[in-house]
Amino acid sequence: MGLGYSDFMKKKAKDDYIAGKISLSKAAKIANLTVWEMQSLASFKVSAQAYSQFLP
């Protein structure tokens, strides 16, 4: 089953923010989150990506 609209928009906003395409505040607005919630969501993803670089 696919993502719902809300989840899709959160993922898209997070991915665009991490890629540097949009600002944190713009990503939060697109995802319908506060800036703090968006920062938390994005930092978890970035941390997971950084950690995975060190795995064999």
C-alpha cells in the first residue's frame, strides 16, 4: 500500500530539504509541521545516512 498524501508530502519536503533544494522553514510549511518537528524529522534521516556510510 502506498503512502497517504500527508506522509508523501512529509517525505518530499524532507528529501528536498536534505538535498538543499528548499529551506527548513519551507520544508516545514510543505509538510504541515512546525520548524522544530521538521528539523527533528530531517536530522534523524541525515544521522541514519551518515551512520550507514561507515557500515561495510
